[in-house]
Amino acid sequence: MIAIIAVLIALLLPAVQAAREAARRAQCTNNLKQLALALHNYEGVNSCLPAAAQGIRDMPMSPSGFFIGACYMNFTGYHMMLPYVEQGNTYNATNFSAGMPNPPYGSWFGWSTWENTTTFQVQASVFLCPSNRAQGEFGYRFDFPATTSVERAAVTDYLFNGGADTMATVPYNRPALRGPVGFNTATRFAEISDGLSQTFLLGEAAGGSGANARIAIGGYRTSQRVCVPRGSQAASAAGYAGASLEYDNLMFQAYGRSHAGSTPKLMIGGGLVAKTTDATGAFYGPNDCGGLTYSDDAWYMPPPPSPPGQRVPNFRAVHPGSVSFALCDGSVRSVKNSIHPQTYMGLSTVAGDEIVSADSF
């Protein structure tokens, strides 16, 4: 009798697990729909989409060509979305006047001041794919003062679409290939000439250790992108020797580079915006290993005519073989890993004039 029960359990367990995963995947799709709706409501009120992060665009560069006010920005697009995803209390708790002032241009580092520790750790479930996790796992050390930290930072499994240009920030190298959301952008839906139903708005980019056994290093200037095991190996390859480098999307860090966690020798890298190409312009496919954000790639200005590319992550999910996206018309579609590179990159641009048929993805 016991053997029969054991056999029945063995037969039923996979079906139960599959049903649970189907429910989690449906919730993940619903989250994308809710976030797309929130962005539509934001655009309707503000006449543009939020930037992935916004800094000081008009501040003069230093003699060395370093534009710190645009590299280490102030607040993120996720801050701006909060009132539109029933998180008004968290939005109201955010001190948008905080930051390092630089009159008359404005401020930066507003996210990383002690006044905003409350916001930084409030986790809204709509930003997490239940197939992946229910909360973040890493603490965060603030910059002002550096003695302040939170035990568990708010994170996201969905990143904004930054397009297929080598840059993710204005003024871009090829503006037609930009995505609808990038650093210091203010895109209107009316600007998306490729069509709202054929342009990604945001997509899955699973964060956390469980979803990111390897981290992409390189893919910048002349270096090829390679996948390195997270932890000490990735830290050494990224220039953080002696540390452990983990991957997560800290949704309220208005960027720079990987940042110190709340425990010694912990570095956390991830992003706010993802692209379908890396900083060299090479195809960066769905479910490849996740890269790190270096917003300062755009602000160490080399000689004319243009800066090199800018490193940001790609899109990836924990669902086998595919990644889900919310398009600019509010619909949600799953894209297979096997999608043709030109189709995939075309779906990420706002004005690339690519011809993408509905049955090609």
C-alpha cells in the first residue's frame, strides 16, 4: 500500500509543480501588464515616459571630460512609477530634495542619502517575477553617510528597454536605434514611429543569485563579452579583487557602477535599463548571462566624434527558453531564445524602420 502511495505521489508531483509554475508565470505576465499600464498613465500625466534615471544634463564637464552629474544620477524611473502602481505612500516618503547640490544645475546622489533609506528598502511585489523570488537578498551601504545601510534593498526583475544603440543615454550614437527609456530621456509615445505594438517597453531581467550563476564581463571597446562565475571570479574580472560580486537590479540606485553591499567585501551589480546589443554593438541575446551597468562609460568623453558604447545588462528570465516583454501598446509577448537577432534588435528600437512581421516573434 505504501509503495502504491509513493508511486501516485511521484506521478502527481510533476503535475502539481507544473500547475504552480503556470500560475507563477501568469502572475509574472500580469505584472508586466500592470507596469506597462503604469507607464501609460505616467506618460498621459507627464507627456513623456520617465527616464531610467535622471541626472544633470546641462552641467559643464570637468577639464578631464568627466560629467559627474549625469554619471551618478539622482532618482530612477521606478521612483517615478510608484504612484501609478499603488505605492503612493512610498513615493511620498521619498525626499526628492535630497542629494549633493551643485547650484544652479541641480543635485545628484539623491537616492543614496540617509533621508531615503526608507524608500530604498520598500519592496513592491509587482516588480518581482514570482517564478524567480519573493524578495531581494542583499543589503546596501549608502554613500552619505557611508556608515548608513539597509539590511535588504528593494529590487526588480523587470528592466526598461534601452534599445539597440551602443549607448543607453542621450545623445546616443544612432538615435533611431534607441529604446523608449534610457538615462536622462523623456520619450513620448508619439515619437515611436516603429509602432507601439512592435516596440518593447520593458522586459524580464531576472535578478538575484539563483537566476545569475554567471555574470557578463567585457563587451566594451575592443573586448569581447564573456561569462564568468559570480562571486570572487567575477569580482576579480571586473576589477574588484578581493571582493565577491553578486548580481541584482537595485531599483532605486540611480547608477554609476556596481555598489557596495551592507556586508564587507560585497559588491552588487545589475541595472535599470537593458539593451539587445552590448556596448560594442554586438547582439546581446535573450537569456545570455547578465551584464553590469557602467553609466560612467558615457561620460568619460574621448576625442570626437563620439564616445564609445555604454555597458548595461540584457533581458533574461527564469522561464525555460523564453523571455516575456511588455510592448508599448500594453500587450505582453514571450520571445524565444531562438528569435532572429535582427528581429529581436528591431523590436527594441523606436525609429529604426525595421520591418517586423507579427509571426516573426
